[in-house]
Amino acid sequence: MAFKDSFKVALSTIAKSVTEGAANVSAKSGEMIEVVKLKGTVHAEEEKIKKIYGEIGKLYYDIKKNPDASEEGASKLLELEDSIDEAKKVLDDLQDKIQEAKSKKNQ
């Protein structure tokens, strides 16, 4: 009877360990998925900034070629600069979220 009881305890301990391990793996994989999604959003924001830089370059060229349009162009340049500033703030927030997610993963 003692063997049977100790065998049940051993199986119970193993089952508990497996359950806890599976829960831990599930939590870690969820955190990794969050980091991957955030990195995808970071990439999209970086591409948005590159596109705006291209628009600024084209606008600068157009203003140099047509000085009469410089007032309108200056206004558009300010809008584009604001767009870059906003996108950089979003990038900073995303980087903070990535660091939070990574620190959760390491706990």
C-alpha cells in the first residue's frame, strides 16, 4: 500500500510540474508575441518617417525651383516636421512598451 501511495504522490507532483511549466511557457510565448507585434508597429512608424523625409526633400526641391511657392511650401514643411515629431513620439512610446514586455519576459 505504501508503494501505491508514494507512486500517487510522485505522479501528482509530476502532473503539477507539467501544468506549471505549460502555464509558464504559455505566458512567455504571449509576451514574445506582444514584442513581435510592437516591433512590427515600430517598423511601420519608421517607414512613415522615411516617407515624410522624402516628401520634405521633394518639397525643398520644388521651392528652390519655384520661389513663388515658398510661402505655401514653408507651411507644408512645418506640417511635415510636426508629423515627424509625432511619429518619433510614437516610436519612443513603442520602445518603452517593448522594454516593458521584455522585462516581463525575463521575470
